[in-house]
Amino acid sequence: MPIPTYEAMLSPMLALHADDLEHERASIRTSLAGHFHLSQDDLALMLPSGSQRMFDNRVNWAAVYLAQAGLLERPRRGATKITPRGREVLARYPDRIDNGVLAQFAEFKEFLNRAKSPTRPSDAAGSAPPEATPEEAIDAAYRELRAALAEEVLGRVLDKLPEFFENVVLDVLLTMGYGGSREDAAQRLGRTGDEGLDGVIYEDRLGLDMIYVQAKRWTDRPVRRPDVQAFVGALQGARAAKGVFITTSRFTDDATDYVTRVQARVVLIDGRRLADLMIEYGVGVSRFKSYELKRIDEDYFVDDEGTGLLERRGTAGQPAW
């Protein structure tokens, strides 16, 4: 039988978690395969790219969507567990859960908005509208994949020990061109605990200017204005003019507004932005598939003043190649 869509998997996947236990992704795939009566041939079907089995890919996307809506949580790597919200949704919609149900939650809408084009609206599923051109459809799919990857990257960082977060910050800054050498940057960063790190790094490899760095690996609360004020105070005490505050959490609006009104130049990087930087600079991610799109070279097919293509590309009386 055809592989069910990821949307068709939402309801049975959530129902599997109704026992309040943690479920490994492998066991979820086995249970769903039985639920949909899929054969081994069905399960062996690959995506057109050949990079992954179609069934596994759709199971993964179903888990991503349920987690983004707050119906599932990830207590540890590769495992999911139902949330109180998930139990409520399962009770209210016992027959079918789809993207329309998920869209009632602000977290899911925010996730979809991150996958949308800033200039072109898209539908409730975050994909290209039916009237989209092939190029627009590819672009919409890329944005959705990128948004989902950013969520997973941040989740993986939070699954690790605080020391791993220090390495992430170090790797991102170095890849962006800050910090001089890794040995020098490693000595200057990671001097405090509090599940974070503080230090001073070179702005460039020549060491002509310094940047003060503070990072907080927080999951339980956002970074508020007093936290940023303390950082700015540390900058002033060190007579520093530039600083970067990095967190796995987010910054409150008053904290973001505060840095626009201080003399020191302070850059705030929240968890979403950190994940985007990791993807952009290849930290913790790798390329597995590339697509090259080509278009007509109009100049190739245009004659110059009535001269034919062969004459234009070759000399008179000689072959054009």
C-alpha cells in the first residue's frame, strides 16, 4: 500500500505515547508500520534523492511537527514522550490530528512562520501554495527543511553537557573569523561555570581589537534586561566597547530594547540565531545532497546584428569550434 503521509501519522503516533512512557524512534517506526499494515517492500521505498527511506523520513517529520506544537517532548536523544498538552489534544481529537489542529498553538505557528518567505504567504502547513511555480516550491521546501534542522540542532546542543556548549560557541566564533587561533581562543573562553562561559577573544586574527563574550546555556527562562545590564556593566568595568551575549534560550523584548540604547556595541544571539549560525558556517551539520538549478543563457541564443551563432563563435571561413 502507499506510504501514508506524515500528516496521517500524527494521530497514531501521538496515540502510541498515551501510556506516558518514553518511546524510542525505532520502536515508533515498528509500531506505525504495523498500524498501517506496511510490507517490507513498502518500508524499503526510498526518497527520490535516494538519501533516506520514505517511511522513516515521514515518521521523523511527524515527530518534528508534534514536538513543535508542544504535544511531544524529547527527554533524551532519540526518544519522545507525551506532554500534558498532548494528552489534552488526544482526548479532544481522538480520530484525527492534522496540521489544522496543530496550528492552534502559538509555538507551531512560530515554527511555520520561520519556514515562510518574508515576502510571500504560504498555507497552514508551511509549504508552497498550490499556484506556486516549481522554483517557489523548491524554495518553500528549503526554508521548511532549514527551520526544522535549526530546531534539531538546538535540541542536540541542549542534550549535551555544558562543556559541549562551550565548544559550540568556540567553534562558531572561530569559523566566523573571530578568536585568532583555536588554542588562544580556548584559553580565553570558558573561565566561569553557571552552565555558560565568559571571556575575551580577538576580533580578528591579528588581535587588533577585543570582544567580550558571555554565554548562558539556559532552558528554563529567557535572558532578561537585568542579565544584559550586568553584562554591559562588565563591559564598562573592562573598558570594552564590544560584546556578544549568546544563549540557548531567548531574550525578552526589554532586554533587546535595552542594548539599542547603550553606548557599548552589544550583539545578542539567542538559541534560534545560534542554530542558524551553526548551519550557515557548517558547525555540527554536514551537506548530504546538493541540487544545481540551471536556466537558459539568453546571450548564447541571441545573434549579434544578424550574425549566426556559428559565425559569431568562430572566425570567417573557419569552424566555430
